[in-house]
Amino acid sequence: MGGSDLSGQIPERCDPDWVPGPETITSLESSKILRLLTPLRGAGGLGCEILKNLALSGFKDIHVIDMDTIDISNLNRQFLFRQADVGKPKAEVAAAFVEKRVKGVKITPFVGKIQDKDEEFYMQFKIIVCGLDSIEARRWINSLVVGMVDLENLESLKPLIDGGTEGFKGQARVILPTLSSCIECQLDMHAPRAAVPLCTIATIPRQPQHCIEWAHQIAWGERRKSEEFDGDNMEHVTWIYQTALERAKQFSIPGVTFSMSQGVVKNIIPAIASTNAVISAACTSEALKIATSCNPYLENYMMYAGEEGVYTYTFAVEQKEDCPVCGNLAKTIEVNPESTLEQFIESLGERAEAQLKNPSLRTKQTTLYQRFPPQLEEQTRHNLERKLKDLLESGEEVAVSDPAFTIDFRFKLVFR
């Protein structure tokens, strides 16, 4: 910060030779005029850093969404929480802590899923900063902000600043929905974790993760097949953990924990405090630049590697014409015409460019498979055993929907 912080106060840790101009202060403080509200997703390790940085940078009206409660394992890196806060909602505790430390800032917490809020809610904000813990959540908010854009209303374009970390690696990116590369354009940069052969999971598990996958993929379907698994439902995750623990004891495999179970079923990205600090600083800098126009914003992707030193690299990721979210063309996928529809559906969860876990498929003429509701699933189930060549023509477009996303994906299936 400079000789005075952006609220006009004199902080102890600053360069006395720099003073923000009145336009900069007004841009940040006049949120009622500019609607300068910054919703922050995920008040966890990265989220705590971003929230603290936004407040100290002069943002006065910040909204936080987080559905999690504080676990004792969070305390080693999520510095806004204390042992007395264990069990309390992260959003509420983080908001109260920062409001107490940074005078003049107003933080509004929301406890719940980001999916619980509708388009009207998100439309009120000027900038969206993401500190999410999974690829699935990023894809959801990305598809929402792209779908919100109205070309006749510039206010509908909400800059999306996304930060992510994995171990000693991290990235920050600035997304202008429909104008620049979106998260879906870059999906193949986040390949899904390597799949464990089902036979290993079912017969000879060797790692605690195998036991968790068994509970998730096999035991749930056998014992609770009438219920759809929800990774955000704590009762569901607890059941997976307890079932996996029993499985691990049978094979004398140590190491199954609740946090590991949650990480496996939700594909949560691990975090390291120092990486969080670097990436959150980059995200906050971009928010400040967009809000005040004090400098050109990032164009458009910054990667960080801290395994053996400090290395950063910035480059522009191009928008893809066949991006299923922001592009105009259907994405081409080569398929084996002899494959069954069920095999193709399974492959959609494994393909780096798709990563769809619960897809339903339809063409212009017919519904190939509808996963929900149960009545439609029963009516279309017979197609699962049919070969693709019997259901489609080569080059035919298929619309794929998934309950985790707000839009349909378009794929052109070409027989190889």
C-alpha cells in the first residue's frame, strides 16, 4: 500500500512516497454508485487470503458465499479461523473477523452453495472473484456468467477472476465472458485424475483411496441406489467415509480419513499456504486494476510454479470456437461406432475436454438417454446397450446436459 491506504487511513506497512488519487478512492468506496460488490467463492485457504487482500486494498462492500463449516484441520493455513470457531460457518466467521480488523469494510456472508443463488443475484455485482476448491464448481460459475451476457446491456458482462492452487503450483486468470477464453475453453488443462481400474477397486484394493472409490462407486449404488449421491451433503460423505473405513479394515489398509473421503468424492484440489498467498495476491491485483483502471489487467493467464524456486509465466489463452460454453460451434469428438451408448457416456467422464459425470443425451430428433427423472430414465435405459452406429449418423450433433451445469454441451460425434 502507499502513504495512505485506499480508505484514507495511514497504515504502518507502506511506501510513504505513494498516495492514491481521489478517483481511485472514489472508484472503490462509491460501491452504491458503481455497484462495486465483489462476491468471493469459497472462504477456505485461498479464500481467506483473497478476502483479507480485498479488504486491505480498499474494497468496501464484499459478499462471501461458502457452504462449509470450520474443521480443526483448516486451522493450520486458514488464518481467519481459531479453535473456538470449529463447527461454525466459514463465511460468517471470516466476515466477522475481517470486519473487526479492517475498519469501514462491510462483508455480507451467505452460507450455502453457489448454485443456490440465481442469475438475478449474480447480476448485481461488478466483479466476481473465485477461490473455489474444485473444477466442477469453477465450470458452474463460468457457464452462468457466460450465459448472463446480453450484448445490448454492457452491465451484464461480469469480469471473472479465477485463482487456483495445487500443491506448489498455481494459476490466476482474468475472464471476460464471451470476449475472452473462458474456463471451459481451458478445460483440457485440468485433466481428470487417473481412473483406478474397477476390478482393483472391487477385488484387491491397495490404497485408502481405493476403499473410498469402492464405497462411492459400488457400495452406494448397491445399498442406496434410490438416492442420488451429493458430494456437498455431509450425511452422504459421512456414509462414504464410514463404509470405506469398514472396507479398509477388512484389507488392513490404514489411512482412510473423513477429509480424504471428501477430497476423493469431490475431487478437491489440495492447497499449500505459500502458494495460496501468491495466487491470492495476483487475483486481488487484477480486481483492483479492473475496478480502478489504474493499470491494464492480465491478458489473460498467469501460471506459478514454486517447487524449486519462484517461477511465473503469463500468456494469452485463445478462445475456442468449438467451446461448448462460449463458442459457436459444436465440439468434435471421434468415437468408435461399435461402442455402446453406455460406453460413450462413461467416456464423457474420463475425457479431458468433457468431464461430465451425470450426462443425459439427446439429438434434434430423439432423446437418447435421460438420467432424471426416474420415469424417463426407465424409458430410455434400453438405448444404453445399443451401438452408436445404430443410434446416430457420423457427424451428427448431440446435446448433453448435466445437473452440475446451467447450460447444454454440444458435441459432433464423428465415427473413426
